[in-house]
Amino acid sequence: MNGVHLRRLPPFTTLLVQTANSLYRLVITRGPEVYVQGGVFFPDLTSAYVEGSSGGGSLEVDWIGVGLRVQFRSRGYRIVTSPVRVITSQVLPTIVH
């Protein structure tokens, strides 16, 4: 299955996650801890925790998979997206002085 394991990404990696209904921008802070913006529930960049993704069965922890629904936890709420269609990533370059 195509997807991304969040704990394997370096901090400040930016993911663009296109679901059936929305586009989400995730900035990885540490593993599944992210800042997310997009969809109805995240109009502004918001601190969140990605619990994982699921197709309705078991939860794939710390994983965002194409075809699955991402589960976020933020501000005491659990938000579940529509199915993921495409994931793209960008790693910010290291600045050397």
C-alpha cells in the first residue's frame, strides 16, 4: 500500500495530503505530532496528533495511507478525513551558516 510512516520523517517535512474532499498541509514536528491546515476543521495552522489511518477496520498507527481515512486528534476532538487520494512531500533544506 502506498503511504508514509510519520515517525520516519525528519522534522519540518511538509506533506500535502489530498483527500476526496479536501487538501491538508501537514508540517511534521516530531513523529505523529504535526501542525495541520486544511479541510473544514483546520482553517488555520493547528497543532494536532495523527493517530493513523484506517479503511474502516484496524487503525494503521502513525501511518497515512492512500485510500485510507486519516484520524487526527486536536483540541480534544477526533477528526476523520475522507479517503486519501494523493500524498506529496517536501523536506526543507538545511541552512548552513
